[in-house]
Amino acid sequence: MMNTNPNIDKKISFIGTLISSGKIGEAEPLLQELLKSSGNNSELLHQMGVVKYFQGFYEEAIHYLSSAIKYKKNNSDYYFWRALSYGRKNDNLRAIIDYRKSLSLNANNASCIHNYAKALGREGEWQSAFKQVERAIKIRPEDTDILVTKGFIEFKLDQLEAADHTFKEILKSHPQHYEAMYFRGFTNLKQKNFEIGWELFDHRWNSPSFLSKRYNFETAEWNGSSGGEKLLIWDEQGPGDQIMCSLFFNKPLGNFKEIIILCDPRLQGIFSRCFDKNITFLPNDYDIKKIKYDEHLSMFGLLKYYAKQDQDPKTNEVILKFDNNEVNRIKGKLKGEKKICGISWFSENNQSGKDRSYSLLSFLKSFGNSMHDYIYVNLQYNSSIEEISQVSRKLGVTIYNDDEIDLFNDIDGLLNLAGACDFIISIDNTTIHLAGAAGINTHVLLNRPWDWRWLDGTNIWYPTTHCYHQEEAVDRNSFLKQTISKICQLNN
């Protein structure tokens, strides 16, 4: 039986007001004191769970919310907040279960429906996500956050004109909605509308969805035409994007005598080896206050000024160079008559990884009758050696894994490993950008919905990279089999 206190309801109401006002620090000690005497009060446990959620202690939030549910199983809010907490821990399937339970108790909670839609999207269930977001809009038609999610899901469904219209309508009534600007920016980039796309994409720094850090500068941002002694180019996003941007690192040398580039430390050695002596590379944790420069620019700023929407990739230079001695060492271990095929099959990206990824077993089985024609080289960072061994034994194929190379931290080693391959087949991840920039015969599988960087499914970046995009009428497994069959025919 629940413990009672004559003033407990008033205190719960007061604490609820504190939480709603964002006064989490004031609410927590009051809850701690009340829970000493009323530890089985479901509403106090719920409130403490919400406090822990806002503090970022998601495991503790789940603990308190689970305790609240134990004492009161029919409160939709308890399941809703636990679902949010599971989502923050990337436990998406449990989040979906709780969203469904919450909605079974209160079908008209627009916030719950909205977050349920986003959780379905993270599982790649974009059609189902769209149905849910439309349901949320019927309840709260003026909610801009829900409308932005609608536009993003339309983007993911490749309904690009509809997505652009949705974002445009939001911006009519909320012209400073940076999330809508940013999303509309990459929607237009994917449609090869570069002028408006890059202009809107510049608002990414004010969007909560864009997670790269922005530095504090004391000088002006370069406008693409002025000149001076030194230009500082600073990193954004991960290694794959930095490699893509490196196609244009040499371009500003016509305006500046020297360029200083902040980059991922794993790329510093490769870039230093491969670029002009007038370009200096520093790790991105270097203190920029110690750097002397006249103007600055982000890496994607280079794309804004130099990338052309109709660029022929064959006119782009091969910019990355592998170590021939190391490549020969690897090839020496793979002597034989079979061709060497590098493979990479999954992405750990929280937002789009599931859209792109396959299991290693299904990936290799898609080679069909050509499966035993190749020696396979593992280019997949964070791959499971146990899984590789099991699949290798089950299918009777050779999958080479170089124990001397850490495929995540040693990107230089990964480049050399890729250089030993006759050709590479990979989903869209860092491996593709690395191999493409090195001029290796590379084939990228673009599952729907593919990333905006591959535009309408064409490659404008790398001279020896071939893109294959999934048609709407073809399921992902059929696309994989058909495409790998085509690639094998090209490389035999």
C-alpha cells in the first residue's frame, strides 16, 4: 500500500512547477528528502526520474521510472519518460516498446507520438514514422518541431520536393528557425541546387542537430575571394567528411601564401605526406590561440566555394598516397591467383547506420556463384573478429584480417590495406572516402535513403569511385545481390 502524507500532493505539485520551470537543482534535494519517507510514491519516483533525465543520468532515470511503473502500471507519462531515457542510451527498441505502451494508455499525447516517430526513423522504418508524425500534426498542427520532423522524414523517403516545401512553409512563419534552414539546405544540396543549398547549409552551426564544434575566432571568415598571408581551415564532422573536403585543400593557395589546417589527429600524418609544403596540418585539439592567421574557413566552406554540382569526378586529382612498401607487405601475405576484394559492410552512425548496414553473412552470400572467386580483405573498422571467423568457416571463404592494423585508429594503415586490394565494395562510410581519394577501384552501395553527399546517386568527388543506388521499387536485399553481381562482372 502506498505511503501517504497530508501535504504530499501539495509538495508534488510544487516540485512539478520547479521541474517545468527548469529549476532542476532546486527540485532534486526536495525529492531526495521526500523519498526517504515516501519511497514507494509513484509520482515522486516519476519526478525524480524526470530530474535525472534532465541531468543526463539516463540509467538512474530508467531506475526511478521503472520503480514508479512498479507501483502504478497505468500511467502513460511514466512510460513516456522512460522511453525518452532509453532513447538517450541508444536503446531504441526498448524506447519503442515504451512509446507504444504509453500511447495505449493515452493515444493523444502528441509529444509521445512525435518521439515515437523519431524512434521508428532510427530503426529505418520511415514509412511508419511518417504515419505517426502525420498523426501528431493532427493534434498539434502548429508545432514547428513536429513539422520539422515531418520534413526530415520526407527527405529520408526521398520526397525531396515535399520536404523542401515543408521547410519553406515553416520558414515563412519562423524565418529564424535554424533547424529548418539547415535541413532545407541539405535537401537542396541532394537535388544539386548548390547555390541555395550552401547558403542555407551555413546555418548548421545554430542547429541543435549539427553536433560538430565551432571554434571562437578573432578574425573574419574568408569570403572565397580575398587574400592574405595565412588562411586557417578548421575541421568539422568526421574523418570521411574531412577526406572529402581535402579534395579542395590546395585551392586557396592562389589567394594565400600559407594554409594551416586543423584535422582529425588520425589524418594528420596522411595529409602531411600528401599535400603541398605550404599547407601545415595540426591536430584538431591544438590551441588555436597559438596559431597566427589572417582569415579562417570551415572545411565545408571549401565545398561551398569550389564544389560544382556538375563536376566530372575524373577531373579531380588523386590526393592520398599509400605506402608502397607496406602495400607490398600486405600483398605478400595474400599471394594467389584470386583477385583481392576489400569489403566494408556496416556503419555505426546513430542517425543513419541502420539504413546503410548489412550483416557480414548476408553481404558475402550476395556474391552468389562468384563468392569463391576472391580473397576478401576486412576494411571494416570496429568489426567482430569472432563474426569474421564464423562467417569465413561457414561459407568456406578467406577473409584476411591484418592484426597489425587498428582499422579505427590507424587510418594510415587502413589506407595501405585498401591499397592492396584490386577493388573494394563497401556501404557508405569512411572507407569509401579514403579509398576514393586514393584512386582505388571503389564501388559504393547507396541504400535508400542515401546521404545528401551523394546527391542524386551520382559521384562528383572521386575519379575511380562508382555509385550504385537502390531504386524505390527494389528491396534492400535484392539491391545488394543485383549490385554485387554487376560489380563482380565488371571486375572479372
